[in-house]
Amino acid sequence: MANPLAGLQDHVKLAREYALEGLYDTSIIFFDGAIAQINKHLTTLDDALTRTKWMNCKKAISEEVEVVKQLDAQLKSLKEAPGTSRSSSPPIRSNKSFVFQPLDEYPTSSPSHFDDPDVWAPPPRDTPNRRRRLEKRIYIPLPDFESRKALIKINLRTVQIAADVDIDDVARKTEGYSGEMTLQMFVVDASMNGMRRKIAGKTRDEIKNMSKDDIAKDPVAMCDFVEALGKVQKSVSPADIEKHEKWMAEFGSA
């Protein structure tokens, strides 16, 4: 007789991994598969205590499914709302209150592969089975030199710039910066240095009495960008880029 729990650990591992990646539709399918296997296992149990433990296990997994379904609905509503864009991080990663059920709170019915602590551990991030189930994605590389130069100019369009600023040099120094967040934060930090110099050593009352024009008179200089480089680090290393490019060349979509 086939073991009704065969593959259950894979279903739960993949369901949780897909949920953490923001692939909620796929996660729900695997969670439902795990629940179906538990239901089948329950039909073979006669011991009341064992049945109760597995019912609690089913309830715990069902609660996880409900959270994922709510996040899926939230994500779909954001996509449908006009003038909104999807967050770069899946909502489940932003939901600090969401925690998967700890291992020791799940039951085990008999010595089997299901007793292995690895049952509830995150699966390997790159396996043949997982790749087959992943949506095909297009790899979008980091901004190149010309793109970074254009993005820096865009973020400086409302800022007064000193004569010593060399945009080309700044663009060269920001290799490895992403455009959406890191490069923007870098330019903002450099732009704030003039204001920091103006208010340095002043009391709160003195700062309140300063006019907006007086604060804005100090343009962003090259030294401000150099200082900002030490505060806002690049977000992607050469090793990360090489890994993504290698994966794209072998498994990606054109």
C-alpha cells in the first residue's frame, strides 16, 4: 500500500518557499496538496490521539494557507489599482507578524521520513524540480554607465550643482548600484550634505530661524558625492551579477 504521506515534505517545503518568493498562486496549490495528503492519511488512523494530532497539523497548515491567500488577494488588488506598482519585495517578507509554524508544534504519527527536522526546513533554492515549476523570468541587469549617468541627472534635476561636480566620474564610481533605490538614496544623501553643513553646530532655535533660501544656497559639490559613497554602499556584488548571468544563460528566457 502506498504511503499517503509520500511527498508531503516536498509539498510543504515548496509551498513555503514559493510564498516567500511572492508566488502565492503556486504556493496555495502546494499547500492544498499537503492538506489533501493529510486528509487521506486521516482515513487510515484509528487511534484518537494520533488523529487529533494530525487534525491540529492540518489546522496549522490551513492557517498558513489563509495568510497566503490574503496576501495573494492583496497583491492582486495592488496590481488592479490604477497608478500603483508592485513592490520589489513580496508582501509576505514585509509582513513582520507572519511566522511559519515551528517544527516542534507539528505532530509525527510514527518513525518515518516525516520525523526528519529537514521536513520543515527551507528547500534548496535551486533544484531541477523547483526550476520546472518556476515562472520564466527575464533578467534585467543593473544600470550600465550611461544609464547611471542619466539616472543621476534625473535625481539632480531639482538640485543646485556646484561647478566641480563631474557626473561622469560619479557614474563610474557607482558601478553595482541599482537605479530604483540605491542610486536614488545615494544622490539624496549627497544632496543633503549642504543642509547638514548649514545647520552644524546650531541650536534648534537657530535652525528654526533660518530661512529656506539660506539653507538651499549651498549647492551639492563633488565632495558631497564622495562622502555619500561611504554611507550608501552598492547593493549588488560582482559575484551576484555573475551568478544571475550564469543562471540566465542556462535557464532564463530571452
